[in-house]
Amino acid sequence: MRISKPGALALCALLAAGSGSLLHSPRAAAQAPAKVKVLCQNCHGLDGVAVMPGAANLSGQQKEYLREQLRQFRSGQCQNPQMDVVAKTLSDAEIDELAEWYSGIKVSVEAPK
């Protein structure tokens, strides 16, 4: 299913309206880049653990991978209804800042039992 750009914007606005509970830690919220708080946390969480079904977990991803993905969404090389709208608003500096934030979140892994 493809969501129109106005539909994606409406979805983001709706999610943003109820996103106050996603700020897990006041300290983390204060340190997060503004674009994380405004654009990313609604789907990917402030801590990079996806809160929306189908959204990617970003925490612990490699910085260069995150940069490249955001650039590809911004250019239209990769397509996703929500990311098509969001990535087009990002500057190179903001992409670097987001990649730095999410790649800096430490992830622990536990093997299945």
C-alpha cells in the first residue's frame, strides 16, 4: 500500500501529537538532536528502537550506513512513503547529526535460549 505525501504528513502529525510518552529519559531527550525529537522518534523511537510496526531499529547501526540510507531516501533512490517525506527535509549536516546520534546508542545482544 502506498500512502500519499499529504497522508504521510498527516500520519506523522498524528503520531507527534501523542509522542510525549516516547521520551524515555529526560536526559536523553535533552541531548537528542532536534530532528530526532521532531521527526524520527515517532517511528524509530528516541532510543532507536522502533515504536511503529515496519519501522527499522536504528540504535547501534553503523554511522555510514545510516548516512547512506538517509541520503538515498532524500534523493529518491530508496522509497518509503514516510521516509520520502521526512528525508527530503534534511540537510547534509542534519543527516550527519542523526547518524551520529543513532550510531552512538549502545546495543546489547543476547543469543536465543
